[in-house]
Amino acid sequence: MAQTLYNGAVVPTNSDDYDLTADLVTMCLSLNVPIPVANLAARDGLAALAPGGVLPIGTAVYRQDQSMFMEKWDGTTWRTAGHSEWTRTGQVVPTSTVWGVGALTLDVAKTTDTAFITHPAADVLRFRDAGTYAVTFSPESTAGGTLNTRAYVEIQTGGETYRTIMTGEDRVTATHPNLRVTANQDAIFVIYHQSGADRTLKFRIAVTRVS
């Protein structure tokens, strides 16, 4: 009778009938080691190659087009502990007015996964997967000086908008350590400042998957 080792590998015992080919297949499938894939299409094509056309929960891949960052299948979606950063320069923000960050640019050098967060419209970042995320939002005046600011994240659900004041208001950097979102959720980044005249600001938004 086959035995399961501590690492999950299923191997034959001395009393088993000799069937080397079948035993090797069983052992290799039971290991469930991370699979290197070239890109998103190759990852999404794995299910068709799996026994019964169903990927085992816990299947992990290394996307070679994503700096070998690992993604894991949970039975419903591919999950990753990815990190991405977005920037904006030259955004004029009127004083005492809630104002969006505008069009953002992905900082590829500081991003490990370019797919789990997208930027479908000005002010908006879209989360591909449901989960919890740590968000850092850093507004800064291009002319220097202290900003009297409040930074917000707006979550839109079912036609309703929920606004969360990020911690660190009245400071340059604001954080949200446990922003919970649903799949394909939009987060809108806006700022409010009372720093005298209109200010030209630059922004950096960093998003890290927590769970």
C-alpha cells in the first residue's frame, strides 16, 4: 500500500505490486511543486492539462513575465502577495476642495506584479482579487513646504461610495494597513488640503497584498 511522506509525496512501499510508470506519475502529481510558466496565458491553460481538467487547490506557479513572482490557486482564483507602486506629478489641487490624484503611472521598477492592480480611470486603482491590502498614500508639494492634508480612499459598492480617512492625516504620508476589498473593486484616491493657495502636488501610492 502506498505511503505519504511528510512533504506530501505519495510513494510505493516494498509490498506494492511493481508498476514503475504509474508510481512515478502518482509521486510527481502528489508533490505539487511550483510550476514555471511563461506568461498569463500559459498559467490559465494549466487547468486543461490537469487530471479531469481541474487544478488541485494549492497549485503554485512562477510567472516568468512577472519576475518569477509566485501565484497560488485557491480553487476560485489565483492569489499573489504582489506589490505595486503608482505615481503622479504636477497635479494642481485647489485649497479646501476634495480632489482626485488624476492619471497615475506604474513604477515598474518597484512593482513585483503588474496584473493584480490596474488603473482603469483617473483617480482609480482596481483590485483584481478579493482580499486585504496595505496601502500607503504619499502626497507632497512640488514647491516644498508643509501640507495640511487629509488623504482618503473611496470604495464604491452597489452605487454607494464609502470614504475612509487614512491614518496619518495632516501629515505627508497616510496609510491604510488593512483595506478590505472584493474582486474587481475600485478604490478612488482623493486628497483634501488647507495649505493656503492651490498647490501643485505629486503622489506615490503603494499597494501590498496582505491576505
